[in-house]
Amino acid sequence: MHRLMRALLALFFTIVIIISAIVLMRHFMGAWRADLTEQKLYTLSGGSKAILARLNQPVTLKLYYAKTAAMKAPDMIRDYNNYAQFVEELLGEYVRAANGNIKLEVIDPRPFSQDEEDALKYRLQRHQITEEESFFFGLVVQTPFGVTKSIPFFAPDRKAFVEYDVSQLIDSAVRRQKQRIGVLSSLPVMGEDQTSYMAQMKRMQGQPLQEPWIFIQQLRQRYEVNEIKTDVEEINPEDVDVLLVIHPKEFSESTLFAIDQYLMKDGKIIVCVDPHAWVDQPDRMAQMSGQMPSSSSNMPILLKTWGLEMKDDIFAGDRSLAITTSLSQNQRPGLVIGFLDLKPDMGCFNQESVITASLNDVVVMMAGALRRMEVSASSDEKGNSVEEAAAKEALAYLPLWQTSNRGNTWSVSGPYELMMPNPARWLEQFSEGNEPVVMSYLVTGKFQSAFPNGIDVEVKTEENSETPDNGTEDTTKEEKPKTKHLAGLTEVQEPGVVAVFADVDFISDMLAYQRTFFGAAARGDNAACLMNAVDSMAGSSDLIQIRSRGGFQRPFKKVDEIEAVAAKENEAELEKINAEIEGLQKELNEMASKAKSIQDIIAGAEKLQETRDIELKIHEAEMRRREVQLRKNEDIEALKSRLMWLNIASAPVGVLLIALILAVVRYTRRRSYISHSSDA
């Protein structure tokens, strides 16, 4: 009895010690944490910590996640539980790093509750699951001064950018002024003009109006975005913090002068030009009339001043980056040398730039090749070349996009070849190079004006016509063209910055996004790339450090290797079986075509037996094919079994090993004690 009591007391005190240790560790060692994920998904970056360090007011974070409703929803909704857990744990890191300035509330809004009403009041997205249950997954940030910001829904496309979205939300909530982005484009990227005649006609006919590009919609969540007309004569930096020029197709000299002078006034510019923009669909009426519409855009005058050149009908190509696809329904899939999937392991992104350092995947279509122009000191008839050479030497060039070392340029004969694309012929004509082809540059430094002498523009003035001979006064007026000289600054006061991308399609809806159950989801890092550029131009140096930190899904590399090896081993056998099946099927079809009717085949016993024999051979060949395909999965199933038994056995084996070690230690001590006792 005495021994039993000692054992019970030992068990009791052991439990008390374990519970006390857990409580003490949670209380005193809560900050001691280890992030073992490969991409440090649970570790706040320096940009987030810098934003939190600047907080001088308490901020409340309210995470709305309908966990109860998600458990009753389909698998597609229940999968969000892991996502919500990650978001909650990441927000906990914000609380720990904010030195008491952030308070976190996790709310499960139930039907007809005040929490549900608050979620709707904050304009969080509501997805109806049943007649009563609704699904919410959003974040609200509140400050003591009445500022309320929200992430309406943690969409799948933002899974890799959760930290950026949260930090941006906190930063915008405590920051007073919103940055202004001006968009100047020949494409309807801002959506259809609501006041135009065509828009009114569509509205009367019940037709939907063209929506803004999805990138513009996402840009509006962070900035004040305003459209700038293509006939603009002046762009004021006080009204536009960053100028985004998309597809400057056939811009007038006065518009180019406005862009130039905006840069001279310390403006920041992002330009997307393209030798052939697929998103710029040609006008059908122009095609029917025999005219050849252009889908290219360029600004050679400005690019030359910035020390760059992009030639028309010349594109960047790379066999190792080319995408396999078909350009029409009747065309077999094949490598399209102009459709490139840029990857960091191929050296496509500059790791020294905050715009591209963390990108994982960007797809471009028929991107142009940007070339730095040679600096020449020879003078032209105006004597400006020496000044231009000095200006180009004062500029710094940082490549953002480029092909691999096997890239090269290729060209087409004209726009007709682009209307009737032949990827196979393009691939035959392409020859590999030995150095990268640059498709994007970041240019910084002391820019010179492309129009140092200004420009002359024609303006119309109203003048009274001459008085008639009869003496009566003629009040009619006629418009006469008059030349007006516009002068401006010749150089920037402070070092400027220009980002040039030789592709427009990469940011279009068809390439940068895909449709999902919950709306548009980003495809790769196309949108992230341009957003990085906007953020860096807008001066968000802290935010730019935490963009595009990688995805959550990790590839099963071992499984992929097993599948590749198995496919290679069985490729010849599968081809032989498929050829056998194809030959038997062809023989069967020939027998059927020679007969006058199906009844003739059935009537002839000999023909019927031949048909059955062929069908039996086809069935046996298909069985052999299935066996070969089944063998491809044997190694994968074996790996799955090994991992399963390893997981099952790891815990008991570990406990058994600890027990054995403890038993050996106790036995050794006991033998040592007995030995010392006998000696005494």
C-alpha cells in the first residue's frame, strides 16, 4: 500500500510539474518562436516591422471568419480553415511586434447576430451558403480617430500576399493622404466612358458596359486612380504622384511633350510599350475595308532621350522559356517562341531590384527587345549630340526582365504575318543566342528633355470675316489655324526614375488573371510585378519589401521524378500498343466501309467472326495498355505506403527508444550502486 501511495503521489506531482511548466513557458517564453517553413511564411519582414515601429496610436484588428458556417459548407469552403488559421497566426505576429499598439479580435459572425450586421456594415464580402448561413473571411482595421479600413475578402489570389495586404491596410489607416496614380492609355483600361454616346446606346439596349481592367480595380483599392486623356497638354505633378502610361499608340507630339515635362518636374513614370499587343484587337470595319490596323505602340523620341530603343516587328525569344500552346482552334499546340514564361531560376528577374527580386512567374506575349543606345559624341546639325551623350552617361540602367543566356531576337516581315501567325515557322527561323535579351529597364538619374527647344502646336482662333461691300456688318466668324510655341524645362531638378516594360499584354485580364469560384484570381506574378513598380514609385519603400513572398503549396518533387522516370521507361511500350490499337481499329473500319450495310456484316458468319476477333484483339491491347499505365503508379503507391507506415510507427518507436534508454540508465546506476555497496 505504501508503494502504491508513492506511485500515485509521483504521478500527481508529475502532472502538476508538466502543467506548471507549460503555463510558465507560455507566459515567459511566448516570444521565443521558431519559423521552420522554407519561405518563412510566419516571420514578419523588415518592411512590416518598420511600419509597426512607426505606430503612435492603438490599432484594432478584427478578423471575421465564419468558421461555424464553413464546417457546414462544401469542401471548397471548408478548405479555407487552414487559410484562416494561417491568417490568424500571422496577425498574432503583428500583435507581438507592435509593442502593445495592436489588439486582435477573432470573430465568428453567426446568422442574425450583431457580428453579422457589423460585417455587412464594414462591407465585407458575403457568400451565401444556405438560406441562413453566410460565409465571411475579411479583416477590419480601426483607429481611435474613426478611421476604418478593410480587406473585404481574403481571396485565393492574394494568398501569397497576405502580409503585404495587412501591412498596407495598417499603413493606410494611420496615414492621412492617399497617393494619386494617373493612367494615360490608348486602350480602355479604365473601362467604358459612362457619358459617351456608345455607352448610352448600350445602356438603352440593356448591354453591359466594359468594366475597368482588373489590375486597375485592384490599384484603386490602394491608391486614388484617375484617367488622363490622350490629348492632354499638361500633367501636373501636384495632381499625379505616379504616371502610368499603357500602350502609347500614335500619341501626338503635344502628348509626348506633356509626358516629357511631367518627368522634368520630378515626376515618376511607368511605361508599357509593345511591338504587338494582342489585347489591342483590330477594328473589324478597318479590316473589311482592306486597311491594316497597327497593334504596336512606341515612343521613340522619349525612349531615345532615356537612352533606350525598341524596334518595331522585333521580339524577344527563348526556346527554354517558350510556352506550348495553340493560337487558333484548328492549330496543333506547339512552342510559340514569342510567348515566354519568365522564371527566376533561369535568371529572368533582377535580384537587386525591389520590383523583381521576389517574383516567381511572369508570362509575356510577343514582348519587345529593349536595347541601350550607344553613346555618341558626334554632333548633329543642331549640335545637341554632345549634351545628349553627357545626359545618357548620367543615367543608370537596371535590367528588370530578361531572357536566359540562350535568348535572342527574332522578327516578322510585317503586320500581315502577325494577323496569320505561324508559330512553327517562327520557331524554325529562330536561332539561339549567347546573351540575355532585356525586355524591361529601370532608368534613374538626371534626365534631359526630349524637347529642349520646345514644340510648335497649331491652335484654332476665331476671327471676324471682312466687312462686305454693301457696308453691312458680317458677324460670322471663321476658325483659322495659328502656330503656338510651347517651351518647358530642359532637365530635371532632382534625379528622376522611369520604368519601361516592352509588353502590354502581361497586365491584361486575359494573361494576368483567371476566373475562380470567388471571382478573378491572379495568374502568376504578372499583376504583382506592376504593383511592385507602382509601390516603389509611390515611395512605399517599406511595403515593397514584403510583396510576392512565394506560395504556400510545395511541389512533390520526388513524386514528379518517379512519374517522369516511369513515363520514360514505358514510353516505347505504350507507343507500340497504341499503334497496334490504331491499326486494328483501322482494319475494322475498312471492313465496315467495304460492306454495303451493317446487315451484310451480320449476315456473313465469316465476316462476323473476323469482326469479333479484331474487337477481341483491341480489347486485349487496351488491357495491356492499362497494365502499363498502372505500373507507372506502383512506385508512387510504394512511396505512399512507406511514408504512411513511417508516420504511424515514428511515435511509438520514439517512445520505445526513450524507454529503452531510461531502462539502460537505471540498470547501469543500479549495478553501480550494488557494486559500491558490496565493496563497502
